[in-house]
Amino acid sequence: QAQLVESGGGLVQPGGSLRLSCAVSRNLRGIRVMGWYRQYPGKQRELVAYITVGGSTGYGDSVKGRFTISRDIRKNTVDLHMNTLEPEDTAVYYCNVRNFVAEYWGQGTQVTVSS
């Protein structure tokens, strides 16, 4: 059973920074894309950022220039570096991984931006 374990969420003041990390179990083979999504209450999940196996990245419009996605192939992790956080970034953030067979989700981690 493939597992994605997220860490790093929490409470931060506006303008602050957080780093989310997702550890992907070693038995998940053939990864094509790793990414982060977020979900507001009562809304569908939306893409925050992704990184492909080739290293290409993409970002949602609202986080461009503030968030950076990175991966560590050796550790099998994908991180989301979030800077200049705004109250509108408050949401549950989910790690997502896709391979040739399926896509997998983490359990979610809460990020709250508030003074």
C-alpha cells in the first residue's frame, strides 16, 4: 500500500513562511508527477504546485512568485516552500503523486495564516 505522509503545517502570521514536506513510500514506482493541492471548506481541491519526473514545475496563479515546489529524489520527498503567506492561503494542503497506474493522496495538513 503506497503511503504519502505530510508534515509541516501549522499556524503562521501573515507575511510569514512555512515548509510542507511529503514523504512518499518506496514501494510507489513509476512516479510521473508530484504535487500539492489545497482545499477550502466546501470547495473542491485546487492545484497549488506540481513537479514532473523531468523537473518541470507549474503553479497556481495565486501562489506564483510566493511558493516553490522541490523534490529530493534520494529521500523520495516533495516539499512546498511557502513565503509571504496570506490569510487566503489558509486551507488544508494535500500531497499528490501520480504514476502510470493511479494517483495517490496524503491525509492533508492544515495551514492557518492569521495574526
